[in-house]
Amino acid sequence: MTAPKALDTPYDQPRIFGSAYRAATIGILLVITLIAFEGMSVSVVMPVVSRQLDALDLYGLSFSAFLIASLFANVVSGLWSDRRGYTMPFLLGVVLFVVGMGLAGAAATKVLFLAARAVQGLGAGCTIVAVYVMIARVYPAALRPKIFAGLSAAWVVPAMVGPAVAGFVASAWGWRWVFFGIIPLVVPALVMLVPALKKRADEPASDEGGGSSQGARSRPFAMTVAATAAAGGAGVLLYGVDKLHISPVPSAVAVLAGLACLGYGLSKLLPPGALRFGQGLPTTIMMRGMFSAAFFGVNSFIPLALQQVKEFGPTAAGIALTTGALGWSTGSYLQSRRAVEPYRRIRLGAACVMAGVLLGLLSVLPGITGWVAVPAWIVAGFGMGIGMTTVSVTALKQSPVNEQGANSAALSVTDMLGSALAVGAGGALVNVIGHSPGMIARGFVVICCLMSAIALAATLLASRTRSD
């Protein structure tokens, strides 16, 4: 009998597109590509949607509704994945995402559009956490940096064609077809992925790495209540902040109530010590939220600022988002190729985001071309690629196997919450300052200054992600 071939040469080492992982990799990347395409397309056409539905006052909340719903779904999907496997949360997430796209395209009022965005958020939240758990269960540790780099690369094609396609579709057939057009593209992605999900049995988390040190995080009912408190608290908080200039006293009460609910929920959803940036995993997870707040708190307003202040068209305004995604992919690729201590990569990433944001605020100043947003967002995206990917890999490495789902959910909670609060606060600032072109320019500058301060804090706190 011929002896089995030894897997000891470089050619025999596992690869994400090798025969053992090819189906899972292609399926994951296809679905993430569609979610990315939706994100790029919606960002470009939101100024048009806001005008046609008379919803400029809800511009920030249109993004926050998606993110807050994702926050809730992240937790439920993480718990479900830990206990029952990742297949059903993944498939349910894809279905909800498609339903939300259809509802958004059919929305006749801004309230219905907000509701549709929330349904999309539920779907995306379920899907993304299930993908993280799938990566932790399916891929060996040595391949995880490469598959996370692949996830970042899955944004490249949508970033390159998404703004142009969305702008063309909105101009030729109307913004509704930007949402409707994505729906049929989900079918081939699921056809590719379902066999991979069947092939990989969903194993419950083992006890490798020791028992859970976070007993409260293992109770599904308690965690669902915490997720509801956090998501509801974030929504009430943003509502109160948005209405402070209209009705100060009731809005201040709403802000305090939202903060209380949010604090309670986060104390249960995040690892012990996260809210005080404890050494190691707690700070690693919080860092995800700081990166998202600093970057997406500006990213969501770039198309609005360029269209309203510099009179860019939807496609031209989306080019800055395109370059940011390309920078993100480049940074993610480089972090997987260089043997540098993780906390140093996180620090470099945060510094690049800060530099990009500060450069980006110049794009709305008088006498300066709006095209300065392009190099600015290349720098910021490069920082996100280095920092966010390193944070994800580091968090998985710091997590016991039986807490990978909970910690993946915690990463997504801080990610979505950071984005939601930053974008919601930015929308409130725009509403307070005003909606004329000059006022939007001032609001954009204030937003950039606030988000650069968050990036600076992340730069200073990066060393606390070390476990030792």
C-alpha cells in the first residue's frame, strides 16, 4: 500500500483557496461582497433619497437605524452560533437582508424607509457574526489573517463599481432600483455557499482554552435582554441628542435614559473591564468601536458634503469612498505580510485614520477643491485596513474557543455602536447647524474634528491591547 503523502512542503500547506477551504471561502466572500455593494451604493444615493422623501433631517438616523438593528442581531447571532452552530444564523441573516432591500426600494415615506433600513441591519448583523464564527471554526489560526484580508478585499470590487453603478441606476431608473437590483445577486452567492455549509458540520464550541470566565455572557435570555437594552438605549440616546435643540428638557431626559440603558446593556455584552479599557482583550474589543466611530462618523457624510457644498454628482462624490475602500484593502493585505507586534499595527492604523480625517475636512473649505477628499480617504482607509484587521485577528487569538462567538459578537457590538453613535451624533450636528450648503460645510468640519479626537484616543490606547 502506498504511504500517504506527507504535507510538509510549502505547496502542501493549507490555503484559503485550496481544495479544503475553497467552497467556504468563495461563499463567504460572495456574500460579504454583496453586503459591501449595498453599503457603498446606499452611501452614494442617500442624499438623493433624503431629498425625494423629504428626509434630510433623518440623514444620520438612516444609517444609525441599520447599525443599531445590527447591534441587536450581532448578540443573538453570536449566542446562537456558539450553541447551535453558524449555519442557521447565517442563512436567516441573508434572508432578512434581502427582505430589507425590497422594503427599502418600495418605501413611500421616510418612516417606512427607516424601518426597512432596520430590517437590513438585522440581516447584516446576523450574517457578519456568523461569518466570524465560521472563520474561527473552519480555518486554522495560520489562515485567519489571510481570510480576514480576503474579507477586506471583498470590498474592492463594490468600491470600484458601486458608486458609478449606483449613480447611473439612480439617474436612469431612480434610486429605488439601487435596492431592488441587489436582490437577485444574492441567489448565486447562496448557491455557492449552501454546499459549503452542509460540508462543514456545525460543531458546538469545545472547552479548549478553559471554561468561560464570563458566566453572565452565556445565558441567552440575559444576553438578549442586554442586547435589547443596548440597542434601545442607543436609539433613545440618539433621538434625544437629535431633538435637544427643539425640546431641551424632554430630550435631556431621553438622553439620560438612553445612557442608562446603554450602560447596563454594554456591561453585560462586553468582557469585564471593557468599559474601563482593561488590559488585553477588553481594550482590543473597545478599539474596534473607536476605529469605526472615527472612520464611519466621517465616511457617511462625505457624499452629502461633496454634493451639497461642492456640487458634485452622486458618482463623483462616491469616488472618495472608492479610494477609501482601496486603501483599506491595501492596509489589510500588508498587515498579513509583516511580522510586527499587533499593538504597533493598531497604533499605526489609528494614526492614519486621524491623519485622513483631518485632511478630509479641507475638502469643504472655500478655495480648496473637493477632490482633496480622495487622498484623504486613501490614508484613512489604509489605517482602517491595518487596524481593523489586526483587531479582529488579535481578539480571536485572545479568546477561548468556547467564547469565540460571544467575543465575535462583542467586536461587532462595539463596531456597530461606534458607527451608530458617531453617525447619529453627526446627523444631529447637521440638523442643529443647518441644511444650507455653508452650514453643511461647517457641520462637516465639526464632525471631522470630533472624529479625529476619537482616532487620537485610539492611538494613545493601542498599547493596552497587549495581553502581557
